[in-house]
Amino acid sequence: MRLAIFLLILCIFEYAVSVDHTNFKTCEQSSFCRRCRNVKPDNPKFALVPGTLNTYSDSITAELQHKDNKHIFTLKIEALELGNTFRLLVDEKNPLKPRYRVTDALKSAPKPGSIKVQEGESEFTITSGPNKAVVKADPFRVDFYQNDVLTVSVNAKGLMTFEYLRPKPQQPAEGANDAAANEVKEADEITEAGAWEENFKSHHDSKPYGPEAIALDFTFPEAEVLFGLPEHADSFVLKSTSGTDPYRLYNTDVFEYILDSKMALYGSVPVLYGHGTQRTAGVYWQNAAETWVDIYTAEKNVVSSIVNFVSGSRKSDPLAAHFMSESGIIDVFVLLGPTPLDAFKQYTALTGSAPLPQMWMLAYHQSRWNYNNEGDVAEVSAKFDEYDIPMDTLWLDIEHTDGKRYFTWDQFKFPNPLGMIQNLTAVGRHLVIIVDPHIKRDTHYFFHNDCTERGYYVKTPEGNDYEGWCWPGAASYADVFNPAVRAYYATQYLPSNFKTISTDVMIWNDMNEPSVFNGPEVTMPKDMVHYGNWEHRDVHNIYGHMYVLPTFEGLIGRDPNQRPFILTRSHFAGTQRYAAVWTGDNMA
């Protein structure tokens, strides 16, 4: 009885200290996820437009049409030179404005390989070495074969969605005839709540461009399990999302996250693999907007087992995934394996691999929030020696700075940082210090003044500097999508600017989802505006990745002969080229 009571109390305590779910959206609270998820399977809406196929030595292009609204889209498929990899892109033919394309995740532009095309009555086949893509016209579907084995099917379930950009519908004038009213309604068939503006708790999303979601399904006929979609505190094998929320990819500051959950965490890598006894294949969905992924697995419940037994069938539907993103274009890489190592190599050939870590980075690291002053650092280092405990690296969190102003030191707690650093390096130890993206709004802080004067901050829809709230209090965020901003950031690490650290000091980029304490879902509002006039909704999941880039360039510029070490909390595909990642804060 006592044990039962203890376990009950433990469960209540664990629930009480876990994440507050009400601060983060469910699929039902995200209008684009609702719309995409409500698309009915086996009712495909897209078909190739006859007579639009163009063939080239390395790719094909064609036009797609939505059967209901008749909108036209462009299709491009190419085989890549790296082998066993295809790329498929779909965009609007004549969008009202360009749609965002991710450009900084790949290590370089992939080189297309040579192809051959054979046309048939209702389909055509693209051949590249031992691989082929069979493109079916109506309904639109692409089947990818590796050595004549069907490995990945695109849009086999018919769940493809592409919400074209359209003018915001105007209410008909008073006294307008029915024909005019019908015209308005026809111009905008997406009229459900949340399509043109959306509220979550006290936050309003103005959605100036309206609904622009995309979605596509991928089926893996040879797979027995699906895995991937980091970062989630869930099992390695992806679970069916039937009756639950999809897996969410949306970089958020989720302190006290819970286990066995499909909730989004600090990083998003939209790559998924299907693995079976005979082969492994994958898809990399290159999109930086908020993304949800439904997982379809073989039904193994009692009812389905009885049905299969009575019918004498042992077959079940193949495993599949349904990717749904809020904006951008469809840009997907199909990785045909056939082994797990092959599929992983194909992905890293696109996005890069992690550099070999320094020996000292593989040893023990000492970190806590926070070390009080130089004396505290010296005492901790000495105690490790006294008790003969190996320790190679010590970390300093935000309290080492002058009031959370990065690239500065608290002159009272850390009056001689170079001396402290030299005392650590003298006994073979390294120091890592934190540099976060929130910039304290203080006219006595050089970094804030420079960003204000040069227009380096992320903007509001009205063109003002966006202001949020984070550790320093009122804070703004440098627009790291602007090359000039990244160059400015990088120069801050030069010895001529950051004179109070040595080249032995490495960098920790935290809070770079970005975390905004008073923002929707503890992050930046989606209608904030970045360089190039892109909304934050288009680039959210890659913001942390872009923040790491100038840190990497800055450390290389500081000492071209020394391999940088950076730790980042937020990450995307390709971040591994520049930084290590960790799982973020928890209750351990």
C-alpha cells in the first residue's frame, strides 16, 4: 500500500513539474495542420497538364494542375550525380510573390546526373543508372525504383496539398448582387477560421499572405519501421499518429519537456528513413517552416488481426509519412539507399558531416548555472585536481556577462578574464562561454547601438525593430539572414574586438530557436520580417542554424589554423557542419 501511494505521489510530482502544454499548439490549434490533415486519402487533386513535359540531359520539367481550382504549378525532377538520389520540386507557376526556398542547409548545390526519359500514354519513366522514377500523370504520383524494386512512392495516398498565394478576399459592398458575392467566394475557397489571421492565447498572427501550406505523402513499401524526424523525446522507431497529434517540427524552448511525446523540442531535422530487412530508403523534406508529420504504420490491434485472420490475409498497408508545412515550396530529396549506411551517406553528401571533434571535447565537461566569480572558477578547477578527477572543459553561462550584454564581462565578478583563462589553460583545461541571440536594448551597449543604427534587427510588419523579452529584459534579435549582419557578428570574435578572451575559448550558442519569453509559444511571432522580406514563419526552423554560421566564421577568422568548437541548442539539417548539439534543458 505504501509503495502504491509513493508511486502515485511520484507520478503527480512528475506531471506537476513537466512542461505546460497549454503554451504550445496542438495540430487542431494550428489551422494549416488542420486543413492538411483533413485532406482525404485516395482522393488525389493533382494531375500533370498534357503536353507540358520538357526533357533535358539531367532533369525533366512539367506542369501540374489542381483539379478543383485549376491553379497551375511547376514540377521538376532530377537525378543527382552522387547516386541513388533524386530531387523533386514543386512551386507555383506564377505566384503573387516568390515563395521561400531553403538555401543554407545544403553544403553546396548538388550536381545533377544524366538521365534518360521514356514517354508512355499515361506515364513517363526517368532512368538514372540502376534507378528509375515512374511519373504517373493522373492522378499525379511518382514511384521510385532501386534495381527494379519499388522503394519510395510519392503521393501514393493522394494527400498532396499546395495552397497557392491569393489576394485577401474583400467583403462585397452593401447591395452587391449575388453574382459579385459568388465571385468573391470563388476567389478564396479557403475560408475556415485561421486561414487569413490566427490567434493563440493572447497572440495575434496577421497572416498578410493568407493560407500557403504545402503537404505530400511518402510510402515505403519495403520498410518495416520508420525512424528519424529529430528532435523528439520519443522512441527511436516512429509511432503511428492515428488518434494522436502528428510529430511536430518547430524549434521551441520547451523546458521540462516530457518523455514519449511527439511535441516539438529545440531542433528540427526533417529527414525520415524507412528500414526493412532487405533495404533502407529515406526522404529529406527541405522546408524551414513549422511542419507536422503524420506516421502511418501497419495496424496491429485486435480488430485488424481478426479481420486479417478471417480473410486469410497477412498483408497490411505499407508504412508511410505525411509531411505538412505552413509555407515554402515542395523540395524533397529521395534517398534510395539501399543499405542504412548508403542512405545516411546520401543525406550527409547533401547536408555535410560533422568535423572530427577535438580530443578535449570528448573528455569530461563541468557546467552549472552559474559560477559566481573568478574565485569560484579557480576553486572548482582546483577541487578536480585535489580529488584527481579528470576535467578538460569548464563552461560559463549568462551570468559571466555585464548584465547579459554578450561580448562583455562582469567587471566585478570577472575583473581579469584573461588571467582566469590562462590559469585554466596552464593545467590543460579549456573554457566555453555563452553568446545568445537576444540583444539587450540598452543605449550604453555597443552591439545594440550598432544594430539599431545599421538596421540589423528583425523587423515588425510595420518596419520597426522587433522587441521581445528574454534574459536581459527588453531585447531585439539580429537578423542573421542578412549577410551584412552575419559578417558583423563574425568580426566580434576577432582578437582586435573581443580582447578579453584567448583563442582557447570556445562558444556556446543557446536560446537560438529563438527563445522569446513573451512571444507566442515562447518564440518570435511568425509575421515578423527578415532580410529579403521573408516572414519569420518561412524561416523559423533554420534561424538557429543561421545564428551558428557567423559564430563559426568568427572563430575561423580568429584563428584559421584552429578547429572551432561550438555548441548549439537550436539546429536544422546541415547544422552538423558547424556545431555540436545537445538535447536542451530538462528536469534531471
